[in-house]
Amino acid sequence: MKYSFFISMLCYLVGGCATQTVPIVESQEHDSAKVRFINKMGRTWIDLYPETECNKGVNVIYDNVINNAVRTISEGSPKRVGMLDPQEPTNRNIAEYSFKPGQLINIGVGGNPRGRCLGGLSFIAAPSMQYEVVLSEQQSGRCTLAVQVLSTVEDRVQRQPMRDIRPLVCKRAY
């Protein structure tokens, strides 16, 4: 009884235990774009936003012990889609998604208690490409949100900085 009440309260506090729908079209097609999100910063989250509404972000990764415990109970294993350079399969601060190519991938960051990690970026997901989005902390305590393109060269995974990145883009649907 106490355990189920505790889980219910945790679900309420962290925004619900039900799986949220990602606001970008996921795809399992052969030409889908794959994106790996890695959160290396404590008490900070990475959200995905639809093109039309910046206030409806959906959490992809929240680096928090309580939230990760809730996800373990409610969702099972962290999401993986078979990207290059496989990551630790049980690491809850890493999530992978396959998206329909040509979509605008809107990524926002927030939640750092010191307020040093707000903002975001956008890029277009190209067909059959793989990307790695890494949120990490600088020595100053501020965060960096970097996007790299993954590819294979001579049987080795290469990471190249993504060049066509823009600030978080949200078109209002008026």
C-alpha cells in the first residue's frame, strides 16, 4: 500500500508515468534519421518541441535519480534504435529515436537549478543520417548543447560537428 502510494506521488510530481507522445514523427523506414540524446548534466532535461508550439515540449531525458527510477518501473529499458557506436544499453541518460527525414528537430534545454542552462537549437533531419546531441557542463557551470553527425569511415565511427544548426525555431500556428 505504501509502495503504490509512493509511486503514485512520484508519477504526479514528475509529470506522469505514462509514456508521452514525441511531438515529431517517429519512423522505422529504411531512410529514417536517427538521433541519440545524451545528458551529461545533473538536474537538467532535454525536451523535443513541435514546430508550431514551444510550450508543449516533451521530455526526452531528465538526469534525475527519482525520474529514472519511475521510468524503470513504468517503461522498462531505455529507448535504443540501433545506431552506430552502440551505447550502454541500461544508461537512462541516453535515448535514441528514429525520425521521419526532412523534419525540423527542435531541442530545448532547461531545469538546471542555477539557471545556467536554458535555450535550445534546431536542425533538419536528413534521410539515413545519424546524429548525436550531447548536453554537457562547462567548467563555468554553464551548459553546452552540441550536435555531431555520425558516420563510418574505414570501419570506424567518426563524429563531425553539425554545421547547419539554428536557434530553437517555433512557428506560431495563428
